[in-house]
Amino acid sequence: MAYIDRNIVIPIDDGCAQSMEDVVTVSPKFQVVIPARLRQQLGLHPGAKLQAMVYAGQLLFVPVPALRSLRGALAGIDTAVPRDESDRV
């Protein structure tokens, strides 16, 4: 179960007012459709992964980046690690 520390959650005001267009209905199969405006705003596409969690009584869906999109994210970091002579490398 995911845990979010309330002390580090930073509210973000992106200037988007919520409207009735953003209200979704849960189907009999417990499915929901994410409104087009929100899909475009988050860059969601078919097959995108979302992490679902409950926080403060709210259901949150957080986009999970594809591993491929993280390629090169650590480019340029120093990978030299001081080792003891007893290290098995």
C-alpha cells in the first residue's frame, strides 16, 4: 500500500478550474472514462499506466512513466565508487 506523507505534498495550482465536464461515472464493471481535456493535459494515450491509490479519502491516479522514457535520465553522473580491497569486483 502506498503511503504519502502529508508534510511533503505540495498543492499545485495550474490555473485549470474544475468543471462538471470533469465528472465521471463509474460503470457497472467499475470502469471510468478519463475526460479528453484531462487526457490531453497529462499526455495520456491508450496503454498508459496509472498508479491508483487512496489518499485522504480520495482516489488518485498518478501517471507512471514508461521505462523507455527514463533512458538517459542519469547521463553524466559519476559512477566511480571508492572500494575496499576486500570488495569482490
